[in-house]
Amino acid sequence: MDEFREHARLSEAVPDGWTPAGEDGVSAAVHRILDRLAEAAVAQTPFRRALVSLYEQPLQQPAGTTRVVACASRGLSEEEQALVRSRVKEGCEVSGGRFSPEFLLEGSYFIRERGLSRDSGWCLESRRRFLRPGGWQRHDLLLTPICAAQGYIGAISVDDPRDGALPDKARLRALEQLARLGATYLSGEAAPKEKDSPGREALFSALAEHCMAGLLVTSGDRVEYANRRVVEMFGYSKEELQVMHPWRQLIHPEDRQLLVQEDTQRRGVRARAVRKDGSLVWVLVRSYVLDLEGQSAHLVDLWDISEQVETEGALKQKALRDPLTGLFNRHYFEESIRAELKRAQRYGRPFTLVVADLKGFKRVNDHRGHAKGDEVLQAIAGVLKASLRESDWLVRYGGDEFLVVLPETAYPVDIVLQRLQAAVEDWSGEHLPDIPLSVDVGWATWTPGCGRSIRDLLGAADAQMYEAKRADNSP
């Protein structure tokens, strides 16, 4: 268990003097702890950037200053990381003013926009422009202090929330739990090290049981140890986990191969895990080699990142959807049509691309106003979608122009086009009898061996649609 104990080498008492000698004098173990805290802050909260700092002397709030002697980060650009390293090397000072009672929020400090002068400690400006009303602003900063008996020995600084929302209790609670865990680890690493301590293993067990991450110690295919968080995360008892063989059946079959990647130790890998009830949870998995009573084993930590993955998925969907109609947008089409073409080429199956332009729509905007025009576009989008198969794509390409992708569809497509035109005309006759609407359409089909590119298909479909327009307008 030597390497296992080394992972959590701690002391129950905070030393009287907190005096790291500087960045060069900070132990590798301390740097690892800072790095893990930064990683966890990003993995367990919606914030995309985190900077964890360690102070030379405990800082009293709001008076006093101290120097940052070590730090770790996640989500910073290379330029920002270089700036942080430079500031640490130059002996960057931070002021207790950042922990002023006016900023206090639960156990953290939320500094709105320019509420903190730039010389009171570094404040990295977010690269994003937040537009959510009443939400996070570019200069906002959330600080969670790492507290020891003598004062604040460091801080977890986060910004750039994925959803642009202000801090809530759940986010603060997660950060404050990390700060408490970090304080225990950092205080122990700063204390004089005894050669061995009978209580050290017990202390690690106590910390492991209250850790926010799921922890497993595995030997071969079996679980030797599982903490309480693993039990909560997966719904298995510790006894059930210890007889599970192999333990990797906790991971979804399609993702198990990810666990053998080199990044499993260095950065971790994302994988789907399977709970006892069959439901899925997204986890960040990291694995470390250790010695277990003379035998090779692994320490595996599992962070529940389901909320993060869900948020990322929602934001990705939002970026690929037209906000007015809810249909896929032009960006989605341009990203996905290449994959459709490759699939068609691989399996030798055709697909048809349809361009549809809403005829008469300009009169709606001119006579009823743009608000009514938006309502009509929303309704027509629903009408078109209801007239297609579930496997077909409907895209708002821009303005009143739509694209339809018909996978595995070739000649003839007249029936599909007639159905679309009839659906729009029927809706218009019922809801806009004084402004008749219809659709002009053009189409082009890709078939195996035709050699046509997506641009060729769009050009041919456009040309056919405008030919139909000219025919309709001819005397």
C-alpha cells in the first residue's frame, strides 16, 4: 500500500508556519494536488476555466498581502498560461481585499465585473461575451478560498460558465467541498513528514469515503476497494462491487476500449458507465498504477460529468438549430451533409437534395408585418416536417428557403414534392386565404458513380427551382 498511501500523504494538524520557499521549493506532490483541484473544478461544475493558487503565507481577509508561489489551471489558452507562469515567477502579490465581506456569497466570494481592482491579484478576463440578461459578465470572478487554521492558504478561481448563469448553491457547494479537500491535502503536504504513521492509512480511508470522486482500487479484473461515492454513483453495494468480475463491466461495452488509452492517466477519458438499474452515467475516468502489497494494482477515480455532458449537448444542439423554427440550420447542413455523402458512397445508396422556396411570403411581411411573418415561418416549418419521413432532414437554409435531404431516395421524387406543395397550399388556404402561399422546388439526386459534389447538387437543384419560378411567372 506504499504508493496508495503516498497518494494521500497527510497530517491531521496544520503546521504553525506555512512557508513554502517559492515555486522551485514547492514539492511535486503539492503541484499534483493543485492540478487535481483545477481538473475537478472544471469537471464537476459548469465553469470552463479554473485557476488554483497556493500562497506563500496564510492570508487574512480583508487586510494583508501575500505572494502566489504555485498554481495550476484548466481551460486557459497557451498565452494565458504563459502569463500566469510569468506572474508567479515575478512574485505576484494578492491582497486580502479579494476576500472582502462585500463579495461574500455562502463560503465563496463573487466579484461582479470591476468590483476588484486589477492590482489586487490577477483576474483573467473571460474570452466570451455573455449575453444572458442578469447573468454572468465578462469581468465576473468567483473565488473559493482554501482555508487553514491561520487563514486562507490559496484559492480556487473560476469563470466562463458554460450556461452563462450566476453561481447557485449547487455550484458553490461543489467548489467549497473541493476547497476543503484541498486544504486537508495541502496542509498535510506542507507539514513535516514522518517516516510512517499508523493513522495515515485510516486518515486516507476517511478522506476517500468523503471524496467527491468515486475511487476504486483494482487488482487485475477485481475490485479491492470502493469508496462510498462509487456506491452512490452506481447503486451497487461494496460487497457486490468486490465480487464483480471483471470490474470493467461498470463501463458501457462500446467504451471499455477507451480505458487502455494512454490519456487515461494523463488527462482522463470520458466514458459511459452503467448503473445497477441499467441507466447510464457519463464519467471521467483516470487510472494510476500503484503497488498493492507487492502486487501491481490501479487506483481508478471516476468523476460524474453527466451534467457537464448534458449541458454541452444542449449547447451543441442550440448551435445547430434555427432559433425561430427549431429546424436544423445551415451550419448543421454543411457539417452533416459530408457525412451523408460518405455514407452513400460507402454503401452505394442514393440520396436526393431538395431546395424549396416559400412563394408569396414577401406579401405576408409587407401586409401583415414581420411578427406575423415569423409566425407563418414557424407554422410552415411544422407543416413541411409533418409531410416528411422521420429519416428525412429539414433545414432552414436562410430567410424563407428550406433544404430537404431524402436519404436512400432517387427517382422519382415527384410524389414527395407534390405532397410538400399540397400541404403548404392547404395550410395557406385555411389560415391565410387572402395571401396564397406555395413552394417552388428544385431537386437533384446523387447516385453511385455520378461523381457529383454537394456543390454540384445544390447548383442543379437551385437551377431547377428558378426554372420553375420563371415558368410560373411567364405569360
